[in-house]
Amino acid sequence: MNTPENKNVAETHGCVVCAKVFSVLAVYTPGGKLLDCTVTSPGGHIVPDKQQPLVACNTHPEDEIESAYKRWQSNNKMKGSDSEYENE
């Protein structure tokens, strides 16, 4: 029996506020759904989003990140995402 395994992928993502580039390690199901991710380069952290890895610099205030995330959602028509910023 051959069962599909999750896929670990090294990706590059820009900060949602200023576009500074960060390395990210993401884990996807065999069907392509994001399971988890982490920033592997210094100075950044994950912005919670169930659809895809998003990153922000540690130096940006939370309200600035939230505003940028909402702009990102609007630009990418990601309505219905289960992020922690979704209903604020």
C-alpha cells in the first residue's frame, strides 16, 4: 500500500507590509492544502492565513500588519479565509 505523504517546500515570500524577502518552510498535504509553515530567515514571522504562507517583519506594529493583510486579502480576493484577522 502506497500512501501519499505531506510535502515540505522551501519558499520565498515578501513581507505583507514592505515586501522585504524571507525564506519560509511550508508543509502541504498531497492535495495542496497548507498545513503549517515557519519563517526560516531572521527578522520575520508568519501572518496567520490558512490559504498560503504570509510573512511580516518583526519590526512592524500589529495594526500595520493587520491593515496590510486586509489589503492583501482584498487584492487577492481571498474572502472566506480562516485567519485570525478575518473578522476584526
